[in-house]
Amino acid sequence: MYVFECTMPTCKYMSDYKESAPKECPECGGKRYILHFGKAARKFLSGIRYSYALGCNPHEIERFQKKWPWMKFTPDGRCITENYTERKRVLKARGYVDLQ
């Protein structure tokens, strides 16, 4: 398992990969990043995560926040979860199952 963390000042992209991580940031295209793997990666997985799968269309953010006011979204529609407990709450509310 790998965790890709972009270190560009304007981008805070972080994501986990099971096989191999990208060579540049998928969000901003920057070449500055930190790649964590193994036990070091698990430490980062418990922190803030941005999820496209749990997210929504940017035009629907307002509708989603009316239904679930405690959910947070980025301007591009990614769902923000700050810890694993919150992630489980979002998964349950949306009717999803985590396969990890």
C-alpha cells in the first residue's frame, strides 16, 4: 500500500494506492510529493481524506448538504472525512460499504 501526498503549496492532494503510485500529482500535475508505504502509510490513512467516490457533482453540493448537513465537500465535489469514524458514518448514510 502506498500513500501519495502532494507537497505543492497550492495543493493538498493525498490518496492511497494499492499497486503503484503516480509519478506526478493527479490534481495539480506537480512533481513535488512524498510517497509513504507500509506502516508509514497507515498513519496517514487515519487522517483527513478526500474521496471522489463519496463525493457528488459540484452542482449538487447544496442539495447534499440539505440532506446531510454534517457532510463536508470540496468545491469540486469530493467528500472530506477527518477520521475513520466519520468515514463510516458517511458510508452508512450513503448506503455504501468499505471494501478495505
